[in-house]
Amino acid sequence: MIISPKIQYILYMLYIWAGKKPSFNRSKLYAAKESGGLSLPKIEWYQYAFSLYQLAKINNSRERVPSWVEIEEELVAPTSLEAFLTQMGRPVPFKDPVLSFVQETWMSAHQHIKCSPYLTPKSSIWYNQKILIGKKPVMWEKWAKAGINLLCNLLSENGLKSFDEVKQEYNLAQEDFWKFLQIGHFTYRVMGREDIFNQVWGPFLRSIEGLSA
């Protein structure tokens, strides 16, 4: 009585699937029952939420940085892990799955709320698809080792820092002035505009501000 229905179910399914591997479209699994779906939860969203909770701590200087950050920063040196999140043109060191996933999570979160990840104060200067010098992204290892990795490193409350301020803060040489002009031109043109600043950074910041609470 118990075995027979199970055998019959399999036989019926063989006829329905016509020898093909049984499968469900994920959109059907996640769709509401009212729409003909099974209304199952999207498991990947739980993983994204957990990862964003960790990444929000990295972007919040008041929070204790997760222990795994030090390990991953060894792989992305001389830049920081925070900068690596928006370095889409850079190969993932050693094809590290953790680095690949956190980068994907960061980009997907921005895409979900229609916010550019490349034009925020926390965006990387290096390998940034929107910062083009000679029509291609740049990576100046000397500057990265000095601690200049994010756009906010060149910004103050009053806008773009002067070269003397940056030179003194990061111990740059006088011959770096030309590079400062190149990066500074972009930073002033885009990030120096308050409307652009609020447009690209404000929505995302509000979206994650509660994650590290």
C-alpha cells in the first residue's frame, strides 16, 4: 500500500518528462503561488545578506573589521580589500572564491538599487572602469602602497584636496604632481559635484546603513 503509489509516481513522471532530466525553472520556484509558482525563498539572497553584513562593517570605520579581512587583504595587496570590491578589471588573485563572491555581491547590491559602484567616495581609483587615463583604467603601485586607494583619499569636506595636502599625508614625491593632476581632474569633475555625489552615494549608503547595527 505504501510502495505502490511511489512506484506509480515514478512511472507517471517518466511518461511526462519523456526521458528528459526532471527540472524546474527557478522563476517558477520563486514565483508567488498566485502566479503559478511554488513561492520558495531565494536561498542566494540569504547568502548575499550575510556577505553584505560583513562588507558593511568594512565600510564602517566604527565597526570591528571581520577576522577574515586580513587574510584576503594579503592577496589583494598593495590595494585594500575595500578598494578591490570595485576593481572589476583586475584578475582575482589565485582565483580566490571568497574574493570573487564578495566582489559579485558588492556589484549586485549596487545594481539592485540602480547605483553605480564606480562613482562613490568608497570606489577604487585603480582598475576603475570610469577612471580612464589614456582611454584605459590605471594602477599606480607606488600610490597604492602609500595608502591612496579610494576616491575619498583625495577628498575632504571642502572638496578635492590640494597636492600639498596629499603629498604630506601620503609622503609623495614632487614628481607625482602630474599624476595628481590627472586623477584630480576626474575627481573634481565628477566627485566634486555635490549633486552627483548625493545621487550615486546617498541611496546605497542608506540601503546598507542598518546592516552593521
